[in-house]
Amino acid sequence: MTRHRYSNVVSGDDPVDFEYLDSFYREVSSRIMDHYFRADLSGFGNIPADGPAILASNHSGNAFPHDSFILDQLLWREGEFGEKAKIKPLYSPKLALTWWMRPFGLDNWWRKFGAVDQTYLNFDRILARGGRVIYYPEGIPGIGKGFNRRYRLQPFQPSFVKLAARYNVPVLPVYGINAEWINPANLTFRWIDRLSSRLLGIPFIPLPLIILAIIFPFFFYFAFPCNMKFFIGKPVDIRARLRDNGAISADDPDREQAERVAEEIRRDMQRELDQLAANHGRKPYDFKSLIRSFKRIKGSRWLTSPFGWPVLFTRHYRDFHDHRDNRPAISHWRRDWDLIGYYLPFGWILLALFRKLRKPPYGYRGLSKEEKARREGSYVWSIARETGNGTLDTNL
């Protein structure tokens, strides 16, 4: 693994951990996906069996991307698991750089999970190698649009159009229904967001969620039991769209042409999203099905609910790595006492102190700044490798 001298970019082997991912699905995500969110996926057959593809999905508009990891796990299961079936989600590097944006602060979690830092270079290299990605063209504004703008697609970034045209890659629209109801208390207001972005560097402030989350860390990760449904549409031929819009070079559009096609696709997706929401979004929670589903759970039901997620995620992560690294077994109570911070008023302070004062592997005491950053994953990861002269070799 190489840290580039001119930035906080690290390159090297793909950090996805399929052994962990397989265990995570069996013991964590499947129970949340099937019993709490009761999620399902339609249209998987529209994805080409071979070659690169871009799955372009709407964002749920919530502060924490619960729907992203549910969609990922549904796609992986539908593809019958394994490395070839993994469609890698592109995600904002901020999710790795900020520890509370990793699920319960778990070290380098998004990359272990198979996500790739969303940089133009990474996006380009994945498609050039014939890979498939899950892409959220609304970007950060889609995450922060809030419940008051639910199902309102924000302007699309045009990079997916340019790259799809370059490599002649189909774009498949993906529509998430009911995920907007993950947290209906998540309201955002543009004037507040502009102010917070300018003064604090935070792109959006969800209200009143942020107030509860500041007091109780648990609420930052909380989600209501919405009945998530995902629909995959038919492939869109980007080069044909560009030619229809008068592009002279359909494989290398300029930014203005790419923006026009991106907006055209956004309008098409908005119409379809409105129709799907009207047909499948009338009962976003469906509590009867939730009760039936919870009755089928074997073991501790509370762990499947958000009240148990700090324990479920963290205990599984630590159990898995303790076993794989042959660490001596200790009781969960002795090892996991720090999780109490998620349930205490202003527990963020305690959680930060616990992380700083505990020795590895459960904290960072004694680690250098470089070792800590490498361990927790607080860097931007690049698919390309560094050459001898300090530049990036994009052909790898």
C-alpha cells in the first residue's frame, strides 16, 4: 500500500474483504434486510450478464445511507454471491474520512464492504476493466435533500454520461421506493445548508434529527422500518442519446452535451419514480408484515431492530477479526463495554475518548498518526498505482 506524497491518496490491492462480507451477510445484513426492512428487488434480469454497466440510483435523502448497503446486498444475493457477482458501489470518500460516517466507527468498513472511493479516476478505471458499479448521480445534494423533498431527484452530475459514452456502457436506472421514509424527521432547508457549508464545512444540517443525534449517538444511525423496494429499469444507450441531442462525437461529448443528456435522463427517471412511488409507496411501513416477520426471527429480536445495531454490527466485526487473527477469547461484556456510549446522553464524547485511550485492536492508543489513518481507513483509496516518479499509472 502506497501513500502518495502530494495527497492523502493511498493505492494498492483492492481492500474489499470477501471473507468478512460473506460473514456479514449471513449474520448481520440478511436479518436486517429480510426482517426489518423486508426489502425486495425487481428487474435484476435487465442487468447485462457480461461487461461493464452503471446502475444509477436515486438517493433516499437521509443523513446515513442505509438504503445503499441494502441495495448492495440485494444485488449481491440476486447474483448468487461470490466476487464476480459484486457490483461495487461508488461512495463519497467523506464516508471513510469521517469516523462516525462509518457504521458505528468500524475501521475501514465501507472499503471492506466492497465500496470504492468515488473519484473520476476510480470510476474510469472500473469501467475500463469491464466492471459494474452502483452510482448515485445526485451526489451529496441527494443525500441531504431531506424528507421534505422526498422523491425529488436533484440535478445529476454529468460524469456518468461522459464515462458511459467513452466505454459504450449501458446505464440502468434504479428506483428506490419507501427508503425516503427511513427517517421522516430528517428535514433540510437550503438556506441553513448554505450557511452550514460556508461556516462549518458541513453540506447539510438535518433537523430535528441532528439535535437528537448530537445528544444520543444512537439516533444518528436510527432508521424506521420502511418496506424498501428497488426496481431496475431497462438499459439506456448513452451514445444514442448523445447522437439524438446533436453530439458530433458520441464517444467523447463535451461537458455541455453531457449535462443535457444527464438532465434528460433525470427527467425520465423522475417520471418513472413518481409512478412507482404512487403504485408501491402507499404503505411505506406495513407494520402487519413487520410483526409477522419479527415472529420468524430466531434468537435476540432486539438486535435486528435499530436499538441493537450498535451491538450487532460491532460485536460481529470484533468476533470475526478476533477469530481470524487468533486473538484470545474474552467475554463480550469485558470487550464491548465501550458500546454504552451510543446510548448515553452526549455519548460522542465518551466514544471519542474510548477510541483514543483503548489499545489496538479496539482503540488507537500508541499508534502513530500514519498507523491510525491506515487502520481506520481515513484516506482516499485509488485503484491506480504510483509509478517510480510519483505519478499515477492509470493503465493498471
